[in-house]
Amino acid sequence: MLDDLSICVKSSCKIRDALTAKKFLQTLLGAPVRNKTQLGTLTTLIVGGSAVAFFLLRVVARLPVFGGNWGADDWVMTVAMVLIIPETICAYLLNVLGLGTDMWLVPFNNITEILEIFYYTELLYLASVALTKISILLFYLRIFPQKSLRKIIYFTIGLCIAYMVAFVLATALQCIPVRIAWEHWDGEHHGKCIDLNADAWCSAAGNIILDLIVILLPMRELKDLKMNRWRKFGVMLMFLGGLFITVVSMLRLKYLVQFAHTDNVTWDYLPIGYWSAVETHVGVMVACLPAIRALFGSVQRKFFPKPASQPSYYEDHTKDSTKKGSRKDSNSRIFSSMGRSRADKDDFVQLDEFEAKGDVESKAGQNSPTPSSFERSLSRSLRSNEDILPLANSGAPMGQPKNGILVQQEYSVDRSTGLSRPTTRSSDQDLAWRMGGRV
């Protein structure tokens, strides 16, 4: 009944008079009052505070004391945060002014202010989501050395820049004069405006497509990482965090259907407002995850180092005896601090020798395969720099050079002849340690 009376009043009255009449009728009939301003406020405060915390942790992770270095991706993310912070403030003010309540219950001046703030929030949103994607793509350039992939990354950065420039300009100039964008609601101010629904839908669709490109770009390289299944899954999951942002973008798109044709802007704009806030702030969190992961790893190694454990020959001999039965006389066995080799089956015992890289670099390079340039880049990006880098999971020997990089040289010793020969560590074992045990 209230809606029917409102339609009747609206058809014969000005918009301001119709809203006043509807408010009177709602009060007279005791109709329920809808108010979701708290939902918007809480959403903004939670995701806004979390995004700022994640960014600050990223800044700390880049400090030299934690082995970090400031890169182009960090500069771009800083610019994005400069835009996101006022966007968060604007989102909070929208709810204070009445976004989330029915339009006829909001003072007329507040309606105009809400639409004006919403106009500026749109511009900040479009620029910040594009800059966040660019920051992630610049991070990819840190860890992906392949020329073909880098060309695709640069091209995608160009697409993000074009998206940002095109839609920021289109949204900023949606009406001529510009003030009509927030004054047209009462039907008493007139000007020329573009189709706002078409603009909103095109920008949302382009944003989703760019999200999917950014998510899928590293998947092939991550899939080929030589590490155990669960650790690989964890790394991929970190990069796949962008999927959540894509889902949020799709939810936001759902509420854009009536963006420009609603008769109740302060109620219908609420979902667009809080989903936009979630998308931008969660995007920052996802972009900061690799740096935060490196920070936690650096703090753990710096303040909570794992005690070095060197397995004794007795423990190793007991395990081997349990699994494979009795062996030859123990006096004929040669063992080292790194434990026994699986070469026992062939009457050989593996002897591991640690040397300073400067002394044996050429010899170690011939016998030990090295990880790919992508794996080394990703390893450096996901953890802090380390002075000592042993290539095994057990403790390093005492007396290593202060600033040296330790490499492992392995030998097999024939019991019958007493001669030793170099052996080769598999690249899978080496990479599993570099990417799994210490990242």
C-alpha cells in the first residue's frame, strides 16, 4: 500500500515533495525502518584496517635489517595506498551520512553529499584497483626471467594503464557540467550525461578480465616448481588469492544492474559501496602476501633459529639395521657428519664435504646442478637474504667463513679399494631444500 501511494504521489509531485510525502506515510502507517549503515561501516573499518596493517608489514619486510630491498612494485603499491586511504575515509563518511537507509529518510543535503562523495570514491576505486594489479605484475618481473613471459607481463601492464586512464577519464567526465553527477537526483538540475550503466558495466567487465590474466600468468611456472606437493600448493595458493578478488568483482557487478536507474540511491548503492571496499582492500592484502611471508621467515631465522642437529653414526646404523637387516662389519664403514647415503646398497658410503664457494666454485659447478633462474629469483623474493646457504637439511659444519656461501661436494668411497669418487646431487633434492626447507 505504501509503495502504491508513493507511485501516485511521485507521478504528480516533484521528487523532493514525493520523498517528503513517503516519509510521512511511512511514519503514519508504522512501516518498518530499514537501516544497514552499520554493515557498511564495519566492513570498511575491518578491511581498511587490515589493508593498512598488511602494507606496513610489507614496508617492514623491505627493510635491510630483514634482507629486503625496495623495488618498483613497492613504489606502485605505495601510490595505490595513497589513493586507498582517502577511499576508505570516503566510504566511512558515506555510511555516516546515511548510505544504507531509505532515501526518503535521509536529509536532502545529505543525499547530495552522498552522491558527491560516491563520485570521488569511484575515481579512487578505478585508479587503486589498476595500480594494485600493476604492482603485482611488477613483482612478477622480479621473479620471472623468461623473455617470452616478461613480454606478456609488460603488455598486461600496458593494458592496466590503458584501463585506468580510459575509465578514470570517462567516469570523471560522465556529466557536463560535472556537478550534475551529484545534483541530478532531484530532477531540478539538468545537463548532459553518458550512459552510467554502460560505463559501470564495461569497467567492471574489464576489471574481471584483467584479474583473470594476472592470476593465470604465473601458474605454468609455479606448476613446474620442484618441491613437495603440499609446499607447492601453498605457494600457488598464495598467488591464487586473486581469485577471491575476482569473485568479489563479480558480486559487485551483480549490483550494478540498477546503478543509474534506481529511485532509492542511498539504499541501492550500499552493496556497491561495501563490495568495492572489500575488493580494493583485499587486493592490497593479496599483493603484500609474498613480502609478509618473507618477513615471517626472516624473523623466525633471526630470532628463533632451529638448533643444528647432526645424526650420530649409532642412530643411523640402527635405522639402517632395522630396515635392511645386518650389514658388514662396522669397522669397514666410513661415515660423515651428513649421515649415510643410499649408495650403501652397492657397497659405497656417501661422504659429504662442505667447502667455501670461493675455493671450489669451478669444481662444484661441474658436479652439482643448479636451480633455474626462475627458481632462484622466486626463492630470493619469498625469503630474506642469507649469508650462509648450505645445500642440505642437516646442520652445517663448524668454522664456515663469515660471509661465504657454502656448497656441498659429495663423494662415494669404495670399501674394497679405498678410493673416492665425486657424485652428483639430484636437482630435485637440491631445489626441495632451497624452495621448501628454508623459504
